[in-house]
Amino acid sequence: MAYSDKVVDHFNNPRNMGSFKKDDADVGTGMVGAPECGDVMKLQIKVQNDTIVDAKFKTFGCGSAIASSSLATEWLKGKTIEEAQKIKNTDIVQELNLPPVKIHCSVLAEDAIKAALADYQKKTDGQPTGTK
Amino acid sequence: MKLPIFLDNHSTTPMDPRVLEAMLPYFVEKFGNAASRNHAFGWAAEEAVEQARKQIAKLIKADSKEIVFTSGATESDNLALKGVLEMYKEKGTHIITSSTEHRAVLDTAKSLEAKGMATVTYLPVDKYGMVNPQDVQNAITDKTILISIMLANNEIGTINPIQEIGKIAKAKGVLFHCDATQGVGKIPVDVQAMGIDLMSFTSHKVYGPKGVGALYVRKRNPRVRIAAQIDGGGHERGMRSGTLPVPLIVGFGKACELCEQEMVTETARLIKMRDRLQTDIMAALEESYLNGHPTNRLPGNLNISFAYVEGESLLMGMKDIALSSGSACTSATLEPSYVLRALGVGTELAHSSIRFGLGRFNTDDEIDYTTKKVIEVVTKLREMSPLYEMAKEGVDLKSVQWAAH
């Protein structure tokens, strides 16, 4: 199977690979997938005033899974929480030219974004705004 | 050293130039039909085919009349299973095989089952991928007509105790088919000593051309009969009709001759290179696990799982080395290797497996390059792996509640 140039580029030069401390108040962590299924994505966001100021990922999976999560971190940076909610797996499919058999990688990336956002919101729920 | 490097010699092998040389006259100049009995063109073709038959038979210690040419090992497996079942169905319809056979055997067995023509026992294997002869013995019933067990596995290279299984088959009067596709030409095969009644193998795994294979069909003690699956001109003693592909057969013959002549030195060379690759990689990378038998396996085979990294991404990181993986992402079925699963290798480690297949044209330089590259890419991908990070933090990955998808 041939990979698109963009997948190869993200695979060879992953953007924002790494981790934040998941217990920090301004960090939201999403971990999706399962080792038995062959892919696990960890996606983290750092939020200030409702804006994602930084994002990081670590992924166990095929090249397309790595590329999807790398691209997701690129897209998340600078977006507000609300804007980030709107990122769709189909956007990732389109940007990376993923073949049908790899669409689940993009679904996983969207799930990881949603999970990271939810984790952040859970942390901040009930807290007065502006303190984070 | 030229890139890319071909280290996938279980999938196929490059043709030996000496084989090509032997084939060349049979395309244009000596183009005759080996079945043409009345003119010189036919005689020349027939002579070449008979010469090849002898070369092939010699490699497996058979008689040349026991070689039936087919299009390849898949056809040979189909012909053996379906042909025996059809011929002996009055005697019984039970087949014994193992769970790690090649799909050409497993899917043929399943197809016969689905059509209601056979009942099939799929024997388990031990943690090295080996069939226990005692299990074969225990599975035999009065309805059993065929045992089909592979010589060496295509993924992990493990070699089965064929001789012992052959003895059991003989004692019980059950026919014994062996899919020897990966083993012939690589390790000594003796159909007499091993008690094999039918045996599948193919040319392109032994540095010959693609498109030709053979089924060994025993002629004496017992005389094995099979029902033809392709009807026509009655070629190959009626067992497989169709005009013989003379140039391919000549190449197959030459390829077998070369394997026989060079097996001893080639085996020693391959084992030395393979063991070096294995030792160097496994010494440098913690949590790398050998799949298959530590010693009793094909000389050119090495299958390792690298925990915390996924196989397809490993292959992608080493795209100037041709390898294969048991990862789901590299298979047509999107399931991880059923062979590794049958050994009890966990699904996650099956996803992380890489198969190295060394062959005649690999060099020490290529092995050095591969060793370096594997260590580099596994290390890089582990840095990228959330599982590796968690393991380093002391998290027991088995205790995590994963969101399966």
C-alpha cells in the first residue's frame, strides 16, 4: 500500500510528539483505542482562557494513525474549545488522503480530540471561570 | 550495497540467473508441446520436462514419475485435499490438519467442510508452533482418510516432526499430505524416510520462476490415487490436465538442482547471518520476543515482536528494507496473524511482529544495515508510543480499561 506524501511527512517528522503532565489543571488528556486492536492514541491539550495554546500526542499504531494524531495536534493549536469540537474525522481523511481501509485512524483521532476536550472540561467543571 | 534490500524471502525469492539461463532456450527456439509425440519439437520439450522431473524428484528423494506439475503450491494443496477426498470418500471423510497451516490448506479444508463433504480436525500447536504427533494419533478415527501437516511454517519457520507424524499415518493406514512449500530446497526432505504420501511445493520459493509447482504423489506403498480437479487432455497421468509450461518446468528443475548442490554451505551461511541479526537486535532492544522455535526452524527465518510498537509503522520506518509483519494493518483481513495467535502470542504482540526472511542473495552488509535500522526505528517509535511511556511509568497495561473500538 502506498502512503500519501502527507502521511509520510507526518510519520517522518511528527509534529508535537510528547506529553504534558496529565494532572495539571490546564491539561486535558484523551486516550483512545486498545493495544489488542493495534492502535492507541494519547492526545493532550493545554488550555488558557478557553483557547488551546498547545497540544501533544503519542501514538501506538500504523503510519496513518500516527499521521492522523500528528495532524490533529497541529489543527488544535490556537483553536477555542468550541472550534476544536468541530474537527471532524472526514477533514482528516481529506487532508491526509487516507484510503478507505485507514478511515478508522481518523475516527480514532476525532475520538481522541473529543476525549481530551471532555477530560479538560471535567477538570474545570464547577470551577469559577478565569481561574484556569 | 544496493537499496532497497529484499529480506522477504518467505514470500518469494529472486530467480537465480543460472535458472534463467537454463530456461531461455525453451521460449523461442525449443517451444514445442511436451505432449506432441510425433515430432522433434515435442520430443525436445518432453526430454527437457523429464530431465526437470528428475532434478526435482532427486531433491526430495522421490521417483520422477511421482512428480505432478501444477501452477504452484496453492493448486497442489487444493489438488491433494480435494483429490484425495473425492477419490476415497467411500472410506471416510475426516481430515486432520493444524491451526497454523497456510491458507491454501486451511481454506480448502474449510471449503470442503462448508460443502458438507468433509469433517475437519484443526490441531493446536505448542508455544513454538509445533504440532504434537500424539495429538495427531489421538485425532485419528476410523473415518480419517487424510492428515495434512506442513513441513515448516511460513511465518515463524518452525519445523514440524514430520517423520513421526508420517509413521503414525502409516501405522493407521491414513494418507499423509505435507505442505512443504517453505521447507523444500532449504532443509533436507526425504519423502521415504518422512513417510509422506503427498507433498506440495513450488518453484518460486527456491529461486525458480513463478507459475509452476508440484504435487508429489506416492506410487508405491501405498499407490496413492487422486481425483483430477482439472479435466482435459489427461496430462500428468490424468491427475492434472493442461499443457505443461516447459520453460517454467525447466527453471524449476534447475532451481531444485542448485538447492540440492548448495544446501549444506548455504544453510551454514544463512544460519550464521540469521543468528547474528537475531543476537544483535535482541541485545540492543529490551522487550523484543522471538516468535517460533529457538533452534528447530528454517535457516533463513527470524520473527520478532517488538513490544509497544505496531508492525506496519515499523515497516513504514524501514521502507528501504522489504519485510513483512503479522500486524492486522498489513493483512487483507485486518486481523493480526492467526499463526502467532495460535502459539498463544498476545494480540498486541502479534501486531508488533516483524518477519525477516533471509535468502541466497542476502549479504553481511545488508544484515548490518538492517540491524542498525531496526534498532533505530524501534527506538524512535517507542519514544512515540503511549504504551511504552506507561510501561516505563510502571503502569500494568493489562490492568488498564481500554476503550475497544
